[in-house]
Amino acid sequence: MGKIICFISDEFADFEITLALHKIRNVGKKEVLTVAYSDKAIVSESGLTYRPDLIFHEAMALNDIEGLLIPGGPIRNQQQELTDFIIKLDQEGKMIAAICNGPQYLGRAGLLHHRRFTTSCSVESINQLHVEDPFPRDNYVDKRVVRDGHVLTAKGRAFVDFSFEIFDYLGIYANANEKRELFRDIMDR
């Protein structure tokens, strides 16, 4: 069984990844593990408390990772161990999926310098925060979800579309009708 790793940090936007993780685990039958900088409890944007399954040196030792999910949250500094983990998975061609402000970590790791991407974080937001823009804006695409090879990015409000792009990438639904019915049920279309 392959593992999907989800990076969590203080005030991460847990709502952006719950649908994806629920279906990855229960339909795709993949193991879902959380990773963080330390083993301390983390409080999400919604106020729920999470305890990470792994810290980065443990995640780096795994050999059956299929992908990494990075939810949105505040614009933050990035520790080298996250950058190293992202680069390792990129070099292995593993799925790397980031939503909302989550692509900031991919930008700082250099993954977006040669890929199309999207994000909820505007140039204006970065300017208001008085921080260095982590995004190579020439590669920005104003779409809800952008898939460029094994790297998937999405705007925060597109968390359903993002989930379905992940399902497609991982082949979670072998039956297209079942996937289509779930989308209709969720979106009421």
C-alpha cells in the first residue's frame, strides 16, 4: 500500500484537504500520514488539534511514498527539511499537490520555476505582508486547478476540483461513472 503524506503546520487550512484525504484513504485504500517539523500538536485554521504521524527525517526514510499534499495556510518561513523533502519527491516523480497558499513551499523549493501553477496568493497580498514573493509569477496561470506533470496546484476555493484532480492522478476511481456521480452529488449539478 502506497503512502500519501500530508504536511501540516500551525493554522493550516484543513478543510481544503479533507475530501481528498477521505477518498484517498477509503476508496483508494492508501495509507495517509501527516508530517510536520516537530511532533508537537498543531492547531489548524478551523481550531482542530492534530498530532503529526511523522517528522521530516522519518518521512525521508520511507520508500513507498506516492505523493505529498500541502494545504494552504498563512505565508510562512520554510525550513530546509521541507524543501529537501519536496525536492526528493520531485526528483522521484511523485505527485506533489498544493492548494491555496500551499504552493509557496513549492516556489521556494524551486519547483515552480519551470512549471505552470496557480495559487490564491496574489502579488498584492505579498506586498501587504512585506515578504519576498515565493512565486515565479511568469508561470502563474489564473485557473482553479493547474496540473503540470506530477505537480498539481489549486486555488483555495477550488478544493473540490483539486480533490478530483488528485483522484484522477492517483487513479482512485477506476469507474468514471462513480466519480462523476460523486462530483454531481457534492456539487449538486
